[in-house]
Amino acid sequence: MRRRDRAAAGLAAVTVLAAVCGGALAPHDPAASIGMPWAPPGAAWPLGTDVAGRDVLSRVLAGGRDLTLTALADLLLAAPFMLTALVLAVALPPPAAVVAGTVCGGAPLGLRMVRDLVRQARHTGYVEAARCRGETAVSIVGREILPSVAGLASADVVLRFVLALQLAAAFGMLGLGPQPPAPDWGSMLRENLAGAVLNPAALLAPAVALTVLALASLLLSAALDTSPGARIAPRAGRNVPSGVRFPPRAAHDVPSGAGIPPRAGRGAVQTAGDAVLEVAGLTVADGHGRPIVTEGALRAGPGEVVAITGPSGSGKTTLVRAALDVLGPGLRRTDGVVTWRGSPVRPGRDARRWRRAHVGLLDQDPVGSLNPLLGVGALVGEGRPRRPAEVRAMLTALGLDADALWQRRPHRLSGGQAQRVALARALLGEPGLLVLDEPTSGLDPAALDLVVQAIGRRRGDGRSVTLVISHDADFVSRLADRVLAIGAPDTTSPAPAPSPIGVPDTTGLDPARSIVGGPDTTELDPALSAIVAPDVAASGSPGLTARPGRGEQPLLRVRGMRLARGGETLLDDAGLTLWPGELVAVLGPSGAGKSTLLRALAGLLPPEAGDLWSGGLPLAWPLDRRPRAALRAVQLVGQDPAGALNPAHRVATALARPARVLRGLPRAQAYAEVPRLLRQVGLDPALAARRPGELSGGQRQRVALARALAAGPAVLLADEITSALDDVTAARLLRLLERLRADGLAVLLVTHDREVAARADRVLYLADHRLSPEAIGTETHTRAP
Amino acid sequence: MTRVVGMALVRALVLLVAVSVLVFCATELLPSDAAQSRTGGRAGAEQLERLRAELGLDVPAWQRHLSWLAGLCRGEAGTSLVTDRPVVQIVAERLPATLTLAGCALAVAVPLTLLLAWLVGTAAPRWRGPLSTVVTGVAAVPQVVFATGLIVVFAVVLGWLPPVSLLPAAGAPLFDLELLTLPALSLAVPAAAFGAGLLGGAVADTVRRPHVRDAVARGLPRHRVALRHVAPFLLAPAVRVLALTASALVAATAVIEMMFGYAGLGELLVSSIGTRDTPVVQAVAMLAAVVVLAGSAVADVLGAWTDPERGGVRAPA
């Protein structure tokens, strides 16, 4: 508990205690008349007297007892249903648990809350991790669910106390409380309202007492609620930066001749004359004033296509977003000048109007950027002074049937259609500045061709500027007139700055410290080591990057898998093979079923059909039919660092558990491994004593990875593990995966970021119900309109 | 859609029957019955038996409950034990006053809820914490304390408004701002703070969605982003929260009407509990239950209809 929380809890305890026991301190008999009615405060009666000449102070001191006790009694009736329902949640299917909880609780608000909690408890990363370890239902309830909701449940109990208190006060006010001579804060309000002029204290004292008790309870409730959701909102400013960032090296221009030569035969590119877009001295800082981008510069002449390249974490997207004045939360542009066609663009309204009039932007995840409630016509034409005919022409030019799709909403478009709609929106009206953020990651090959054609038309038109942010050197060399390379932060990193809240984060995976290939890193189960052991036989499968010196059998092999979710088929007749030491990336549009695929492989969500082999032996899909060695061999790391770890458990507890359950290590030995696991993922072993609420998002994600590694897996299923992280932390995590692969770990990495996928040995593309090697499969757009 | 409406109606009806059982049981449990209160404790055992038979109190409770329900369906709610007048008539006299008060309170509470929720949800991270603490704090202060504070400030200290809101004789217009302001504010402000605390989180979640960020990046004016890209996604949660706010407000009219001496249904309920006038208590409680259940049924239907995530609003195929 933090210091402020302890203070709140202390204050609340004192208040409740005072409310219950205050009567003992009363100087007079609270029921006896000792003076004139409504006498103003004096020596004998510090707060004056009330309607019947009784001492206000004594009555206030004594008046909280019945009220508080009544409220507590009401509370006992109201509280247990929540815990009952939560315990039932694991044993019963969710609807039954909700019914059971609601029958006990009754209130419609209770229904909603219980339903949310049940859903939350079943699907948090830590409950799923426990299920993947093969723990029993009793153990999951006792070890994971009850401790994690204890804080929330007690916070809820206190909130119910506040409600009960309000009710009790209202009852007193209505004269339904204790019988008249007995002191009660609610009845005191009623009795003394008429004498407010004569002795305001008689009215104010019980009012203040009630308010203090209610507010103190509220503070206590906030202090008890340790759930990540309750914390992140108010502390967002503190949580955003994870660990330490390195200020990237200043951007430097690489003339096209030096870096990547432009393709021959493109014709002379007009670069003469003044720059259309000029960005100078651009500096971006995070919430703590530390620089993310320093002195960023960018210059583009008329008709020029400028590519911005650099490794993950170099801040290339940040540079462009800062120039457009659309930085994400927690980042701030502190300095710099943006000039468009000779006139400065100031941040704020100026920049907004400029973007609206002159900028077309295609985001990394173009499909996610479409408002699900608008039709195609409204999506494309919105905010631009264009006639519908122009919108139709643009849609037609991109190969879409404008009339059929005009009213259609994004959820009824195929993935390919949605990408083209987003593209049409960016290209409509031939914007003076077109910004494409990683077009190769969000677009399928067919849509990408359309982008390339559009860029070709813009090139050298003497008017427009195109910025392409990409990591893909091949792609860039086909398109760009000039390449702006942004320095890699991980090659020459300055000394790490002190971390924000005194967290001894070891910043980065110091290669010297995180042992690679040492005897005690990622030790494997003897049985699996046999699989991983260098049997020196090339893989027999065609089309695979055979990794000589690796196992003869694939670690995972899937055939004929059919996956459905909510009645909708996601994958049909899919196959997959994973060899030791291999990094395979799975790309695909949002909602195509990438995460569902990983969850199926992990055993959390058995598919409708399909066969699975592990190391040459058949393996059952459901978790409860998998042997312990198989549970251990396959580990899943989820996308959401906030829900991955149990808020009630210290890091050491979370990391020791897999070793105890899956590897059968004794308690002391399992805990002894914790520092090594933390160092391996680049964290300070001192973090072992912390709870997830005291970690940053990046630290939490690395702890979740360490927990998966603690089992000593042969296969790591990683679901968008970098998407919630800032660029620098993400780059570190990927470097860690590279090193682990050297030890034979196979990684199946789901991502939507092609830059991440570029590190993989193979890339699989999941779209239109198929899982295909991307080089062969181009997406078909035949999904029924 | 038909299924959603049907489900909401069935749920509301089942809950209404359950509430009627609860109300009936609660009034059954009151220490004295109608025969005792009529005779004022002066009758002998034989006389009481005769009166009970006359009033139909000698049949089993479940039969009386059923005939009471049947009477309600026919629009008959019996006669008052205190005044012998038909309950329907007594309730009808008080209804306009409470409708006026609740209407004024809602007219303040609904816009205030939405405004506060918007402020909390869209505040910069630095301000969101303190702001939501203040809103929750206002919601946590007992309503009677809040009303007392208003009376002290506006009636006692400033003397701008009367401390009690005694209604004029029959026939005079009900809508009198001087009488309505304090009770309506006492109802509206805590209810709005409660609703804003619930809705603020939904606002904060919506403004972080990718299509909203994209709309900002495309340079759309603020009001357009708010109306077109944020507001439609808040419709479903807002309807649910407002229904909750409204039912909390209806429940609170009893306390507030008592405090201000405002002769509405709430005051009738509380004074009838005091005189053990069970037919009146039952009728008023059932009326309140109908209002609250109807509100939440409407909220469920509207919520399902406006919830884009459940595919509620769909263009015709």
C-alpha cells in the first residue's frame, strides 16, 4: 500500500472508530436539556444547544453510533453475494454464476458488476496462465481469483457502506431512525433545520460529521482498490514512460546516391526550388521532460518522395507525428518549427486546419481507424470539401464498387475492401502532403500495389510531398527519391538517465549481463532437450527455412485446423509447422483470428477440427488432456501487460509458481531462480518484491515473459507482445527473443507490425480464413459483398 | 430487435411481480394490521375477528396478494384505512406535484450528468484524477446533508428562497420556480455526480479509440469529432447510466419532499408508513417500482439498439 493509501486507511479507521465510540467522550448526557433551545456556542456548550436545549457536541459525539452500526448491519446483508458469485464463477458457466450472484444481490447495478467481474476473472492473463499450468479449479480460485479481487471486493464493500450510510441518514431525516430522544445525526438535521439561524452549529455539526464519515469511507475504498484499472487512469502520466528512453541520434539526411539508389529510368526528380515542407529543430519530450526526439529535421521539395527509415525505437513515427501535431498521450513537442509552402504552421488550431486541408494520412492499422458506425461514403468524404462524385470516382479508381458499398459499414467489408476505403480517404483530393506510416504492415499486397501506383503519380508532379515511414529497405528503394535514416538508439546509447519513480530498472538487456547460451539460461526439460538436441538433420518440409543442426521433428505441427469464434469461421484447413529455434511471425488484419490461433495452440480454446503433433507425437487440444511435459513445453504470453499478472502477487511469487508446478522444483529452489529470470529479461532482481501495480507497462510485459520462460518452454506463443510498449522497450524485447532462439526456443509471434515480422525466419499471413506463406498467397477479395 | 424488446418486457414483468410480493410481505410484517388500526386497540377479540372477516383479512396471505394484484390490474387499489377515500384518488391528487418536481430535477440532472462525465472523461491525465475524486465525493455526501447545506445557504443565510416548499391551494399553478429550485437541485446534483462518476470512464475509453485518434489526425474540428466519432459510442452507456440516475432520483423524492414539506407522492408514502395506511403504502410503492422498472426496460432496449458493438444499429442490408 502506498503512503497516501495508508494515510487514507488510517483516517477512515479513526473516523469510523470516532463515530462508533464518540459517545464515551460526550461531556453531557446527550438526552438531557441543559439550557435554552438553540443557544449559541459558549463555554459550557462548545457547539451551543439544539431544539430542546440539549448539548449539540454531546449529541454529535453520541449520534454516530446507531447510524454506523445500522449501516454496517445492512452491509453484512448486502456484501457476501459478490464473493459467492466470484467463487461460483470458475465452477459454473458465466450465465449461471451471474444468476446466482444476482439472486443473492438483487440490484440491477449488482448484476452488471458481477457480470463484468466474472468475465474479467475468467479471461485475465493470470487465470489463463494458471489454467495453462494445469492447476486445479480450487487452486485457481484460492490462489489467483480470491487474492486478486480481495482489494476490489473490499473497496466495493466500503462503497456499499457509503450507500447504506446515505440510506441510514435519510431514514433518520424522515423520522424513521431511532426514537426521538436518542441522538442520531440524521434526526438531528431534521430537528434543528428550523433553528438554523439561532444556532447554526446544531445543524452544521451533524452535517459535517456525516460528510466526514462518508468521504473518509470513500478514501478508504479508493485505497483498497488495487486493481490495475483503478490505478492506471489517475497515474497515466507516471506510467506511460517505461524504463528509460534513449534520445535518438539526430536525424541525418542520406542523399539518395549514398544510401539506396533510386531506380533507373524514373526520370529526373524535381528537387529544385524551395522546400514545400520544412521541419527544423523539432524536439519531443515525454511526461518527465526527457527528450524522445531531439533536433529533428526534415525537408522535402515539390514532387519529392521522402522515406524515413530506422530501426524500431528510433522515433521515426514520433518525428512525423510531432510535425503533424498529433502526438500520442504523454508526449509533447517542446521545440521546433514546421513550415508549409513558406508559411509557418503553429501547433494547435493552425496545425489542425493545415492537416484538414493539405494532409492525407494512412495509419499503421488503417482498418482500425475506420469509424464502425459510418458508411463508406461518409467515411471517405468526411471533413473534406469534396463532392460525392469525386468520392465515387476515387473509390472506383481503387477497384471498389462505389454504389454497392456507399452505405455499407466497416464490419460488412472484407479486410481488403476496408484497407482500400482507408486508402481512398487518404488519397482523396490529392493532398499536398501524403503520410504513409508503415504501409507494408497494414496493407495486403494488392492494396500496397495501389499505394505504389499512387506514389508513382505523385512523384515529380512538382507540387506534392509524400512521406513514407518504413523499415523495409527494399520497399523504400523502389519508391523513394531520398532516404532519411534515423539513428539507431541501441548501438551507441548514452548512459541511462535515472528512472522516473526511483525504480531500479536495469534499462535494457545489457548483453554482458544477460547470459546468452550459458549453462543456466533457459534450461530445457530433459525430454524436450532431446527434441531440441542437435540431431543434425535438415527439416524435410519443403518451403521451410531448414535450420541445420536442429531437431529432426518439428516442435509443433498442425494439420487441417478449423477455428471458429462466435459462429464465424476464422480459419479453415490450416496447417502450421514450427521447428526448433525458429521465429515465425503471423501477420494479418485485425479480427482475422491471429490471437485465437495462439489460444488454440496453447489449449485454451480447442478448435473445431484438426490434428496436433508435438515432437512427432500426437497431442490433444484441450488443456486438461495434455500431459504435464506438454503443458510445460508450450507457453503463451499475451498482449495485455495490465491483465497478465495477478495484482495481488509479488513478482517473485508469479515467477516461482511455474517452476514449482511444471518442473516440480522445491519451493526454495524455485525462488532461487527468480533473480536469474529477471536478469534474463533485463530487469533488476530487486523488482522481485514488487507487485504489478508498482511496475511500468514495459516491466510488466517483461515479467510476463519471464514467467513463461520460467517453465523452460520449447515453444513460446507470443501474442502482440510489443504492441502495448513504446518503441525502445519493444526493440529490447525482440532482441531478447533473438537470443533465446539461439538456445533452441521456437517462437510463434503474432503481430500486426511488419517491422517486427521482418526479424522472423518465416512470415505467415492470416487472412480470408487461410494461413499461408505470404510470398505465395496474395489476398483474394472474393469475400461476398 | 423484437427479441430484445420481448426480453426486456418479460424481465420487467417478472421483476414487477417479485416487487409486488416484496411490498406485500413488507406491509404484512408491520406490527399491527388494518383491523387493529381501525379500532384503535379498543375492540375485543370477538369484534376484531368480525372486522377481519369483513375486511377479508381471514383468508390466507397468498390469496389476498392475488386478489390485490387482480385489483391493481383493474385499476382498483382499495380504500385508505385512515381517510376511507379511494387510494387511486389520493394518489392521483399527489401525482402532478411529484411529476413536476421529478421533471425539473431531471431537466437539471441529465445535462449536468453528461457535462460532468464529458469533463471527467476528456480531462488531461493530470486533471482527471482530482476531477473524478471531486465528482465521486459529491456523490458520496449523503443527500440529506446536501439538501441541508442548500437550505442553510440559500434560505437561511442569503434568504433568496423559502426553506420549505409548501404547495399553494388546489388550482394554483404547480410550476413555481421559487418553490421548486431548492428541492429540484437537492435531487439533481447528487444524482448527476453519481451518474457522471459511472459515465466518465466510458467517455475516457471512447476518446482513446483508434478511429477517434484518426479523426483528430485528419484535422476535423473538435465539435465534429465529438459529435460524430465519440458521441454515438456513448449513447448506449449514457442511456443505461441515465436510467440508473433517474431511478435513484425517483427513490430520493421521498426524502427530499419530506425535508421541504412538499406535498407529493414521496411525502404521502412516508406519512402513510407513519399511520400504517397499508393500501396507500402499497400503491405508492408499486407506482415507484413501475416507474423504475419501466425506466430500466427502456434503457435496456435503447442500449441494445444503440450499441454498435453488438451490431445493434445496422444499415438495412
